[in-house]
Amino acid sequence: MSRFALALLFAVAVVAAPRAQDSIAGAWTLNVNSPQGALDVSCTFKQDGDKISGTLTGPQGDVEIAGTYKEKKLALAFTVQTPQGNLDIKINADVTGEEMKGQIDLGGMGQADFTGKKK
């Protein structure tokens, strides 16, 4: 292999490596410290550039989620139907590798801290 080809392969590997590590796509487990106590939920994220979509699975079933992931910051929003009406929920987290930590705004019902790990 020529030196040029070897250098080109190295350059592609160096540029591609950070992008591959910047993906949060896949299955995650979130441990939520809710006002009602500890709660484990599962998330499956799909990523298209900065756009995130997916499903959150908790005690009330599956909920579609959407948001953004930029510069290691995740922002999600979704609505949960409750007997008292719709509840708009927002999640903000800092992601480090295969772990995240953040806050959930429970739409007028307070806030909750959480941590997450990629499965």
C-alpha cells in the first residue's frame, strides 16, 4: 500500500472515530428519582444527525419521544396521557460515553434527577 493511501486511511479513521463515539443510538436504561420513589424506565433512541427520536417504556407503557443531541447535551420532550389530562415532560441530560445524567421536568408536578446507562 502506498504511503498516500495509508495516510488517507489514517485521516479517515481519525475523523470518523469522534463521530462514531458521539452517537447515543440504541437501548438505554434510566434510573429516575421521582417524587413517588425510584423508577427504572427503558429508552430506545434513533439518531439522525442532531435529531433524536425513539420510545420510552415505563409503567404506563410506551411513549414516543423526540428531541436533539448536540455537543454531548440531550434534550427530549414528550407528552404522557394521564387521568388528569396530558402531561408535557422535558428531559435534559449531559452524556459522557455510555452514561448520562440529568433532570426531568414533570410538567407542573415537579422535577426529578436521573442517571442512565447504555445497554
